[in-house]
Amino acid sequence: MTARQMLSTATEWVFRTASVRAARAGVVSLGTRRERALGQARLLLEVASRVKFPVERLPKGRRPAVLVGLYRDAITCALAAQYPGDDSPPQDLGALWADCAPGELARAAGGTAALDAASRVLFEIPPSRSLDVSAQDAAAAGALAKGLVGDLDAPHNRLDRLIAQRWLRILLVAGVLLAVGFGARRLTRGPDLASSATVRVSSSWAGCNSDPPCTALLFHTDQELNPWVELDLGAPKMIKRIEISNRTDCCSDRAVPLIVESSTDRANWTSLGQRDTEFQTWTLTFKPRLARYVKLRVPRNTVFHLKDVSIR
């Protein structure tokens, strides 16, 4: 399979273009008369469903008999909706039934045996015994009514399913692409070496434990001259990027000017960069270099705190 064929197959899998086009071609207008009959059949089935599974308490009575009556009317309307042409169909269920192919009725009912059961309920039970129908009788008539309406709704339902499937697949592909993008970005940036680093600070403010915003910070020093924080990576490692998040609830000016330095032995320090303006986040990039220690300091008398530091 060529690359173009693979792309075409993938595009069709996502957008279902050909399938949606074929489904749309299968949706034909029934015309005003048939659409009204189908709408009435749907309404009768909905009423039957509310009788069968009532939300509120219903008066006492024989529900199977009520259901059979509703299903009989729904079947009549569904067969009228199937009746071809613009001519008015017969009003009698028996005449509509006679005009239908037995195979189509059997398929809608769920098989020949199910059709025979529905036929017995609809045509063989005399009116004098209509209150004696059972729940099984109602279920047989209901299966046929739902099958007939389902056959009429099938083209629309298929189109709706394909469109829903298209959007689900678009969302799935978008999610996969986002995950791949984030994964690639993470691989490109490399792991956060600071996550396992040992942190040392020039001092620690004693009141931090009773200050809720302070507990969310990486560190908080006392007021002092040239406060600093040092991150020990444990061994010399190649670094090329440092991401710094400042405190966001207040006092972001305390972290400037900010000097970032690195060292391999804690004796000789090299400046990596300096920030002289206030910031919420600052990403410092530089040529890859070997470092074990990374120090951030503010060369003035101030309180120093940061929310997070990442080293990559």
C-alpha cells in the first residue's frame, strides 16, 4: 500500500466521507402524508413507553390492554407511512396488512414466530376479551410496532450514527495528536533534573508554616542581603534550560534582579543569565553545559521566594 493510499484510508476512517455520502443518499423524503403518519406512529410508541414505564402513578387498570391498543394504532400508522405514493392508504389495519409482503412484516417483528404471535393479538382476540390480553401479548404487538417504525427510521439513524462516529473519531485523533505532541515536546525538553535535586537556601522564614500561600512555594527566605537558593543535582549533568515560576499571589518584585549561576564544584560559578524585570515565568536557555549545582540569587536586601524551578 502506497503512502497516498494509506492517507486516503486513514482519512476515510476518520471522516467516513464515502459512508456518510451513501447514507445521505439513502435518506429520501417520504412526503407530507407519510411523514405525518410516521410521526403519529412515533408519538404512539412514546405514549406506550410512558404507560409501560410510568414516571408518575397511573390509575388502576389493565395496562397490557392499553398497550395493545396503542401498539395497534402505531402499527396502522407505520403501515400507512410505508404505503407508497401520494394516494391515501386504506384506513383499516387488515387492508394495510394484506398489502404488505409477509417477509417484510416477519423481519420487522423479529421472525415468523414473532409475527404469528403479533397477528394473533391484532386479529384473533375478539373485542369481548380485549381486557384479558397478557403482557406477552402486548410485547408481541410492541415488537412489531417498534420494528416497523425502526425500518422507516433506519436511514436517518444510520446517518446520525455515522456523523456521531465521525466526531468521536475526530476527537480521538485530536487527542492522540495532542498526546504525541506533548510527548514529543517533553522528549525534546528532556526530564526535569530539579525534581530529584537537593535544595539549599540561604535562610528559611519561620512564619512560612502558618502562611497557606507560603506552603505552596518551593522556598521562602528571611529578609537578608543577597538571598539565594541552590539546587544540587547529585552529580555533574548536561543542562541547557532552566524554567522558573515566580510567586503569583503577590510580591513578584522580590525576585528581581535574579541571577542564575552554575558550578561543577561549588567553588567556581559561571553566570547563565540575569532577569531585571518582574516576571511570572521565565525560561532561560543557553548552550548545553556540564553542571552539578545551580544557584539563583537576588543581589540586594530582600525576601526571596519562588514557586518552582525546573532544570533540563
